[in-house]
Amino acid sequence: MIEVHLYGRFRQLAPNTATLGEAIVSVPVDEGETIETVVRRLGIDPNEISHLFLNAEYSGIHRRVNSGDRLGIFPREMGLLYRQYFPKIE
């Protein structure tokens, strides 16, 4: 399992999310799966994503995930946030 933190309009994908609460879902993963696999499993179109953070590292969509990881997904409308501050890890 990985812990997925959803931001912006993606928050609606998490069950029972309070307006000010965190939007977190647990997603099962198998060995060799990527962020893209997780994103698609959640029903998110990769073209609608601006930023991905895997274990607090700005990441590309083809990066592999492992059980116990933490993934943050930000929608396109939040695209100006963070970009210039973090190097991207593919």
C-alpha cells in the first residue's frame, strides 16, 4: 500500500474529506508499478496533473513506487506552485 495525498480538485476522490481536512487514500501497489499506474487507478488523467511528489521529492510520472511510499498529486490549476523550487526526479 502507498499513501496518496490529493490536493485541489483531486480532493474529491478521497472518501469523507472535510473541507479543511486532509484528502488521503491508500492504494495497493505491486512490485514494479509506477506513479502513472497509481494515478490511472485513481481515475486521474495524467494530463490533468501539474506536480507529483514521491516521498517529498518532486517526481516524474514514470518513477517506480513501493509499498510504504507517500505520493502527493496536484492538479493542473495548481501548476505555478513549487515548480522552480525542486529538481525533478524521474
